[in-house]
Amino acid sequence: MTRLELDSHSTVSVKAARLDLTSLMAQAQQLVDEGKCEAAEALYESWLALGTDPLAHIAWFNLGAIRQRSRKFNDAVKAYEQALSLVPQLVVATINLGLCFESLGRNRDALSTWEQIVAGPVPDQKMERSHYLMAVNHKGRVLEELNDLEGARQAFEHSLKVDSNQADVLQHWAHVNQKSYQWPVIRSVGCVSESKVLLAMSPLPTLALSDNPALLLLNAREFTRRKWGFSEVTFSFEHRVSTSRIRIGYVSGDLCMHAVGLLLPEFLRSHDRTKFEVYGYDFSPEDGSGLRQFLKESFDVFRSINQLTDEQAARQIASDGVDILIDLHGLSLGARPGIFARRPSLIQCTYLGFMGTTGAPWIDFVIADREVLPPELSTFFTEEPICVDGCFIPLSFLRLPSNSDVSRDSVGLPEDKVIFAAASSVYKITPSMFSNWVQILKRTNNSILWLIHESDLATKNLRQSAVELGLMPDRIVFTQRCTYSEYANRLALADVFLDTYPYNCGSTGRDIIIAAVPMVTKFGPTMVSRMGKSMLCSMGLEELTVASDHAYVELAVALGQSATKRSAIRGKLLALRTLGASQVTNIVRSLEKALVHRLDARTLGSRHSWV
């Protein structure tokens, strides 16, 4: 320790010695409010080192909270354990201790910590009951993340029996039903009605439940109101007047090996850099993938906002003078609408991350195309559509190197069967669509259905549903999830891909087209139910799109029974691969033109008319 550090430590110790607990807490909180967490931490440490105090457990708890806020989780664990050694009944310390274990990846320790609270009786007092429910809900949430769906369901149902007025718990409970095929997803639970469950649903899984555009608008609007309110945050700044390139910013937590990230590489690099400067505002996980590094390098300016609050991020965007800001999350998991609510940019859009309306007043435009969002559907969007030329999903044909070692036998598929594949996310499979798939298998005897194994419970329930519909369970083959490169090479093993409805496959649908596998898609009256149609129609394959369950089954059966038809479609898809680069360029150019037109309207001028 240097002399300067020694003097500083001595000063803190002397200062702490003169404080009672109340004064200590007040001064430490002031330091935290000023962003001086290390100084507040040192103050508590010095005070606690002076000796015992009957209320020392409070100081240890507060020290733990500061360390937890500073992401010093191991040190926070030690502080919370000290607090609990003095007062074992300090429930809030137990809850926070579990959260620290979770942050350290010690999920089983987190669960056993919260179980100490959950195993006890339900408290009578309101505050104690609130802490009890907090522990139950954290337990359910982590069990869901660990794919113990039955354990999660039981935890959420227990929580709802204690207090039925918990929209977030209802939301998780219903989504667990979706992911484990416990149908119907929307049903009463305890004293909670079906309508209350429906209103509590998160917008992303709701896209897979209903093709009623009015209901999706209501759901998004209710979710946005409940989570963030409708008021835009007062945020004053003087916007930069651009004299050269227009600055366009993308905000995302999915710039990694994610469905959205996989769609972006060529799109981002296709911006005209002579006229646009592209900024990235990123809060994605560092997954170490080559894709993540490629995406980082696709921006002219790349900023991490992981450690910034929404207000700090908004101020950074405003300071950068971004003219147009595009949200790549919408209302999907991890969204940060608080950034956009502060209006850091003149124009704000939603794109790719959420295939529906956000219902948010701070989002001006939704980027789509005329097939996926025709005029009659725009009534159900609070955003004004910006329609690009062709398909709004970048149909890049950039592929990872093929792996010649991938074969049907290597993934447990029979060589002599027609393979109907459905590689969509588990929650997108609905009872009506699964019934269609069973009908298709019954009418094509020499066939199997190839699905992804998501959890033991989901696989068990889906097999049982097949038996109830009169299909032998061995007609369905489940394979484990794998890396993206393995998955991309496996897709070509399928004969026919069966799209889901009402939530079509987006990024997966693009991968299927790249793999040159015929895709049967049903479209409807919602944006998310028209993604497959948008992609296929842009490639001249409208014959693979249908508007009813009957037509869906008939088309799939016809393809399953005719190798000649399948081969002809594969040939068309292979021939269209050369259009990939130009398709992405066309999207970006038409988007740039539309955005500049809106920007000129906002600035009451034509300073960008040269674009």
C-alpha cells in the first residue's frame, strides 16, 4: 500500500469511527448517488472493522448491496453471508444471496438458497409475504432457464395461489405451458380467468397464439402500458445538424449467434458509406463467435451500452448526433424501450427483432414489405410502415462451409423415409398445426416428422399428443440442439420443411431456403404469419404458400409423395442463390431512400435530397 493509499484509508477509518449507523447509511448513500460506490464500500468496511454493533447486520447487508450493484458478486456473497450469520432470519439478504449465486452461474446454489424461504409457511404479514413470493418467483424463473419446465410450472402455480394478481408470473406460467406443450396454453389457473391470463401474456409468445391482429395490438399496448407506461421521458438535447453523412444507429442485444444477428452481416455492410455513417449500440453477450466479431466490425462506430442505464445510453446516442435510430428488439426478450422513450433521435424505427406492433408511442415506423404488411393490416399497428423493395428479411446466401460428414445416419434419421422437418422454436408449435402434421404423416406412410428436442417434458407431451391423434410415436424423431454450423448443414437432410403458424419461421425460414429445401407455409392476417409468404414470393415460389389448413396439408402431402416435385423446387432454389447479394443491397437502398424521405419531412427541408 502506497503512502497516499494509507493516508486515504486512515481518513476513511477516522471518519467511519465518528458515525452512528444512521449517519453511516446516509453518507454511504450520498456517495452511491454520486457514483462513488468504491468510496461507499470503503466507508462500510472501515465502520465494520471497528468492532461489533447490535445492528451490524444492516451494515453488512448494505455493503453486500453495493458490491452486488458493482458486480463484485463473490465479495457480495461474503457480505450477505456475514449478515445472515448475525441474523439468519434476514430474508432480503437470503434473496440477494441467491441472486448473486445466479450471477456467478451457481444456479443450484441459488435455488437451494431460495428454498430456505420457500420451504417455510406462507407469512401473514404483507411485507414478509412479498419477500416469500419473491423467492418463489426467482425459483420458478431459474428452473425455467434450466429447462426444468415442470418444476417451473409448479413454482409459478404455487405463487399464484398465494397472490393471483401477478401479471409477470402469469406471463411466465403461460409461456412454460407453451414450451412444454401443456395445451391449452390459455386456461384459468386458480381464481385467475382465461382473459386475465391472455392480457398478461408477453407479446412475443402471443404472436404464436393468435392470428387476430386486433388482439395482438391490444396485447402489445397492454404490455407496454404495464411495463413502461405510455409517456415519453422528458429529455432535452440539441440535435446535431448534419452537413455530411446521415448517421443511422442500431440498438441491439442480439449482435451474436442469435436469429437476429444471423440476418444482419451483409445487411449492415450494404449501407452506402459515402452517404451514411452506421453506429452500433450493443448490449449483447460476448459469445466468442466469429459472427459476433464480424458484426462488431460492420459498424463505423461501435459502442457497448451494457453497463449504461437507459438514460446514459440515450444521452450517448444524442451526443453522437444520430439522425435515425433502429430498434432490433421491439418487445422481445431483453428489450430496452427506455432508451427510445427518451427520444435521442429524430426518427425511431423497429425492425426484425419483433414481428408485430410495439404499441409504443416513441416508435415512429416499422420496417416491413408490402407482402408481409399489406395496407389493410397497417390499421393494427401504432407505427407507420416503411416498406422496402422485395422481402424485408435479408435473404443472404452467404453460407458456412458444408460438412460432408453430415448424413441422415449421423443424426439418427432413416435413409429410406421422406423427412418432414420442423425446426422452429418449441413454443411456435400449436395444437392445430401439430394436428396438420399428424394428418400429413398419416397420408404419407413412408415418412417421419423430424423435430428438435427441447426438454424431456415437451418431448413426452408431444409424443402423447401424437398417440391421442392416432399416430405411432416412432413416426416422430427428435434430435438435440447443436451448434449453428452443424444445424445449417443438417437442414439439407430434410425433404420438406413444415412452417409453423401463426408464428412463421423467420431466420430459420431463410436458412431453409438457403439449404434449397421446399418449405410449405400458411399465411394469415398478421405480420408474423406472413414471413414465409414474403420470402417465397420474393423468389417466385408463391405456389408454396397457402391460406388454409386444408391447403397446407394437401400441398405437403403432394410434395411428400412426389420426389419429382421436390427436385424441381430444389432446382429453382439453387438457381436463385446468385440473387442473394443483390437482394440484400436492394433492401438497404430502398430503406435508405425511405428513411431519408421521412428525415427530410421531420427537418422541414431537403438537405438530404441527394440520396
